[in-house]
Amino acid sequence: MVHFGIMHRLTALSVVLAAGSFSASALSQAAAPPIQVRPANPKRVVSIDPAARAAQQQIKSAIANPDGSATFNVIAPNAKSVAVTLEGEAEPRPLQQDANGTWTLTTEPLKPEYYGYRVIVDDEREMDPRDPMVRLNLQNPSSIVHIPGRPSPAPWDLQDIPHGTVEHVMYTSKLATDEAGLHDRDLYVYLPPNYDAKRKQKFPVLYLLHGYSDSAIGWTDAGQANWIMDSLIQQGKIQPMVVVMPRAYGTMRMITEGWGVWTAPYKLPIENQDIFEQMMLKEIIPMSEARYNIATDSAHRALAGLSMGGGHSIHTGLSHPEVFGYVGAFSSAIVSPLAPGSTNAQNASSISDETYQAAFQGIVPNAKTQAPFKLFWLSCGTEDGLNTVNQKFGTWAKQNVKGNVSINQTPGMHTWLVWRDNLITFSQLLWK
């Protein structure tokens, strides 16, 4: 059983998956260059100013100031330019260099959030070496600056209230199609503070999916979903529920082949969502129901996700109202086998309504004949490149999906700043 808190982020190590590997035999067969022996240089004695060295070691970065501003410090005396890319902002912020070679920036007071960021030193994006807080990601880990809520804590802040627990479960999938037979998968399960494995009334359950390049830990590590649930339960805004957060890849080729998989015709993303649908229905849900005291009826079972996970929620959730009574789709990466080059293209606004009709019909082919949903809730950031297709899908869903269909927009980009708010709003609409 794992408890997540601040120390998790202070000690987290990021893992980046690489698509290829070196062959030892191939390297041994390569012609080695001749070894040149150079005369030894005389030893050089470098004088280090202890005071300057001590002062440099004291410099910290990503400091949250009392007024809500943040200060960044980057030691790069030979750099020509240094900037910071802050989550939720389109343009980098430049830093200014002082007389000691340290580049600094203090922002204006920021909205309370966990902001991912990276530093750019002479056009090279890097993690901040002076910030111990790390946001895990399979392709783009980042540093974090936390601006706490003021004067009251934000729902995603760690508070002195009863906390649930988060369990990490490992399993081997028989349906995943990975190379070399590596079908290891995992999921994280949030259990509310008053979870009782023997309670007669089963707990409602939300299956919550991460986005592309994240892993199963995404919603707790980057999204603070467990702290959000704790806060909303404490305030009486939601019913205590179990949240199951699986690794949402039918094939890890989605990661090893890189971001290029999202180039039309989206063959691998479509294959990935088809495989994951079967994993969800035949492995993840049965395993979760066997381990935890959770509901097994659609009226108390929800599926939601962000980006790629939002696409999974649309594809799997809207096709199975007998399984999920509630479906949430946040900033969804929507792909369809009937129009694979259209549904999340950059020029989505120029695509005809007829093309969209065909594409969306391919995602939910039996929409008009299915049982009604208690809630289908779709939202996307107003500055998100996927907003056009999400709004078009929402229009289609209003006309074709039975039940309570709610189409929304949230100010912001394709970021956790939007998705935390989506989770807070969506979770309060469940089990009504």
C-alpha cells in the first residue's frame, strides 16, 4: 500500500523510454580508431574561492514566494540566453543574468497550481538541476513549481484532513501486443478515507485514464487526483468513491515509436485504442472488482480520461452503456477508422460536416440504438489545438448519443491546469 505526498516528488526518478538499443556484437565488429597517446600535461592547480562556492551551493530554484510569485535561478555563466517554459503559457519567459553569472526571473503572482516547467539554455531544453521536484513522464519529464492556494488551500494541495490511500498493482496482460512478449502493466487505485472492504454497500468506481506520454502514475503524480478526491470528500461535495487509474496503452509501441504515431492516418493510435478497449473490459475491470469492494453495475461505474485517455473514454465508454453509466472526456485526442486523417488534424476547422459525421459514426456506430447514458460530459480548453474537433464531436454527440450530454469549454491550453478543474467538475456530477 502506497501513500503519496510531497516526499514522493522530492525523490522521484524519471524514466524515459528509448525506441532503439545498441547491439554489443555490432559495436565489437566496428573498426576501432587507433589509440593516440599524448604527452601528459603538467598538473594545473585551480584556485576555488570557498566563499563563492558556498554562495553558489546556496542558490535554489523554483522558489514559491509568499505573494504567489515564483523565482527561478539558473547558473550558466557562459550561456548567451536562458528562458523558462511555464505550463499553460505559449511563450517562454526570458531570464536576466546578474554579475555572478546567475540567470534569474521572478514572476508576477501566479494562480495557485502545480506548474510543470523546463529551462532553455541556448535553445537546449533541460530540467532545472536546482529543483528537486520532478514530474514523471515517459517522454517529457519536467521540473515543478508549486504555488499553494492562498489564503485557503486549493483542492489539489496537501491538507491536514483525512486522506485515502493509493495502492500500486502490477499485472501481466494477456491482451497487450508489445514487442518481445513484454506485457507487464500496472494500475494505481485510490481508496477513500472511509474505505471498508466488507461494507455491504459497494463503493462507486471511477476508471480514470491518463494521456499520451504519461503512465499509470500520471493522475496522482501530475494531477494530484488523490488529494483532489480527499478534499472534495472532506467538503461533502462528492460521495466517497474508488478511483482506478490503469496504464492506458494497448501497445507500448505508442511510446517507443515516439510522437510521430500521431501523424495521419493514425494507424497505431487506432490499434492502440482497440486493444485497450479489450484490456479494460476483460482484464482491468474484472481484476479491480475481484480485489476491491466496488460496484459492478453501470449506474455506479464511470470512465473518464484526458487527451489520449479521453479518446479511449469516447471509444470504449460510449460504445458500452451497459458497462459505464457515466463517461467523461477531457481535451480528447479523437481518432476514427472511417476518417483517420481528419478528426484531430490541425486544420480541423476546414473539414466538412459530412466527413465528421462519417468519422464520428465510426467511433460510436450504435449510438442511436443504445441505452441512454446518465451523463456524457465533454470538455476542452479554449486555447487547445484539439478544441475544434472536440466541439464538433460534441455537436454530433448532442444529436446522436442518448441520455444526458453536456458539452463544455474550460479556459486554457492542453495542460494539467485544465484537467484538474475537469476532474473536480466531473466528479461532482457522478452518482446523481
